[in-house]
Amino acid sequence: MTKLDRRAMIAATGAAMFLPFPAAAQDGSRPFSWEAAVAQARALSRAPYRQTPLYPGAAKVNYDALHAARFRDDRTLWGDLPGDTGIRFFPLSANAAQPVQIAIVAKGRATPLRYDPGMFDAPAGNAVAALGPDAGFAGFRIMNAARDGDWLSFLGASYFRAPGPTKQFGLSARAIAVNTSMPGREEFPRFTHFWLERTGASSVTVYALLDGASITGAYRFVNSLGREGVKQEVTAALFPRRAIEELGLMPMTSMFWYDQSSRAKGTDWRPEIHDSDLLSIASADGTAQARPIVNPSTPHFSAFRETSPRGFGLLQRDRDFDHYQDDGVFYDRRPSLWATPTRPLGAGQVRLYAFPTDSEYTDNVAAFWTPDAPARAGSRIDLAYRLDWTADPAPAGGGMAILQDVWRGRGDGAGSDRLILDFSGLPAGTKPDIWTDVARGTLLKSAGYPLVNKPGIYRVILDLRREGTAPADIRVQLRSGNRAFSEYVHYPLGA
């Protein structure tokens, strides 16, 4: 996965050839429908991919200039009803330098929204003020009713993100991932057109056209804000321009620098720094997989074979402020993101890819679904799923004990490692067996017991010796006979 500076979203990497809808009326509006957007994406896939130049002057809009310019309250789109949401827009910048086209949908017609430099208050000499009236927008964000924060934003390539119930942003979602685990070959298709439709006081439907060198697509996001966070019902129709070796669907991107098990990786005073700490998978048979995230020494790839899984996501399970001590950006409040397919996925893999980082400003983790069915040129791929931006520690469900904390250290034997797994939610009085499986290593000893002064916590201690230089793959589950009491934990010791 290409390095991403978290202070500036990925620059747009391609431009769509505009394929117009039927002729515009005098007000500039055109008929619009989801079916027409899908037809536009299909037609675009049959045309050569064309990349357009970056907008002149956008390169001068750096981080400081971007954040010194303020969108004017009175130019907020919508917001004229009690408790109504509103839309504000992002100007172009050095890291989002290709404009997107935005239209407003009402009563089956789409009216283009024109960029106006007067939408922004910017200090004298600010580079945003120097952008011309033809500059266009970089993206948009959906504001809450109080106008003191946003609850969904689209900015850069096909990235979008939302806060959880704690109103804190963290990881991001993407519409598509292409060859993410193949260094030097990853592509970043981008949204080139958006159509925005107000569907309620706290709901907005966003239609988007995706274009890239290898694939095009149409997306429909039905977005709503509720007490439990932001929910998005997503429908997509994808059209590969050429064969894609690794197609990533429902992708999500996050940051993991270090936690209590890898403190030596950190140079910061804070005890832990990460947006997500666990990949969770809900398998079709009702079991749950848990893969703690690590900051690997070299790029590391894991794949979990599934057939129509019930869901997967990147979680921020550790929500203890004392573990982070960050009262500025509040890592303990970062949202988790859970993807639930609403049509069967068939056979494929949930994939997790991570590369090394020494900074909290680099997104170095990606998770996505890769179907076994090949992505061939000229084919159509239909997708439907729901995204929940949540604080739920166990969206996989199942009522099983969950992995709460991971600790690492030196084992008793020479050259051995110690892995400690703390589980929460084990039924009182349960005395489980510790099932383990080790690849590229040897289990030397294991023990488990209820943790003293920590009701509900069951601790598992494993001493292991790795074989060779590759990471050992450790699998652990609490069981009694054939009955599973916990998630099925996977850990890459030595990654």
C-alpha cells in the first residue's frame, strides 16, 4: 500500500472523460437516475483512460494555507430545515489538485454546482483565495445540525471517512483497492463526479462515478447519522477495463504505529499510538476470527479464506484513555469500521496488508475482500454492503469471549518468546482448554488462569521458539471439547 501522509489526503491520480446525460435544460439540469450513472460507468470503461493535468495554482495550497481558509457559514448547502444537515466543500490543494464535478439531485434532475471563490474566507495572500473561478472542488463534507463538526467527508482518490459515536475521526474507507499488496503496482482510481441528494434531516444519498486505469464504477451511498454512529448502505456496479490481479472490495485503511506489545517501536512519550488494533472477521459458520494488528519490520500480508462471510472490519478495541494518554487527538475514541455484505460474496479472502511506519501520520494498514472470481476486462461486478462506523468492541457477534489485550516479552527458555493474550467475556466459573497451533515455530509451554483483581479477564501465557527468520503463525482459541468459548486468534509472532 502506497505511503499516505495523514496531514494531506492522496492526490487524485486520474480524470474521467465526461460522458454527459441527456441535454441540459435552461437551468443547466439534466435527468438523473442510478441506472443512468451505471450506464455512464459502463460506457466509460469502454473508452481509453485519460489522465488530466493538475489544476494550476493548487500546488501552492499547502497544509497551512488550506486550514487558514474557512468555508463561509452562509454558503452552506441546505441546512434550511430544523435539525437539518448541510454540505460544505473543500478547495483544491497540493494533495487534492484535480477537481471533482458535483451536482445536486432533486426530483429526478441533477443541477451542476459551480465553484465560487467567494465561498471561502481566506487571509490576504492565502493561496486558496488565488484559485480562479474555474478551479472546482476537491470534495465535500456533511455537517451536523449544530454546524460544529462534520459526520462524513469525501476527499482524495476514492477515500471517505466518518466519526464513530464518540465524534472522533480515525481510519478511512475506500471505494476500491487495486493491487494494494503489490509494491509499486498499486493504483488509486478516483471519484470524478458526485451527485448529492437530500433524503432527510440527517440523511444524504451520494452517487459517485469512479474512474481509473484498470476499472470504472458507479456507487450509491445511502448515508444516515444516528445515536449509534454513521451508517452507509452501499451499492456498486464495477466495470474492469483490464484484468486486475488483486481486486480489493469494501477496503478500509488505517494506522498502527505501536501498542503495549511493541513499545520498542515507538519514539513518542505516549504509551500507545494507533487508529485500529484488530482485524475482526465474522465467518459464515458463526465463528469469529481475530487478528491483532502489528507494525511489521517488512511489508507483511495475511489472507483468511472465507465463503460469504457475514462481515469484517478494522476495530479500535482498546478504549482505555490511560493506555494512550492523548488528550489532543484521543486515540481511545477512534471509530471502528465494520463491513456487512448485503448480498452473498461467494468464495474469496479477507486480506490484511501492513508495512512499517515510524510515524502516526502514515496510514500503513489496509483490509479488504478479494473474490476468487477473476476481475476480467469487459465484465461487471455487482456489490452491496453496509458500513457501520461504530464503537462496538465485538461487531462479529456470537457471544464469545473476545481478545482484549496482547503482551509480548522474553520466554523462560533460551531464545524463546512469550506471548500473553488477555480475553474478556468468558462465562464465570469456566475452565477452558487452551487450543493452539503453531506454524514455523514450537510451543514450549502454555498456561491459563483468571486474572487477579480483574474480574472477567482470563489470561493465556504461551512460551514459543520461532524457527528461521520468517514470523511464526500462532493460532489460539479457548475451548471445552468441541465447544469454542472465544474468538479464534491469529498472531504473527516476529513480524
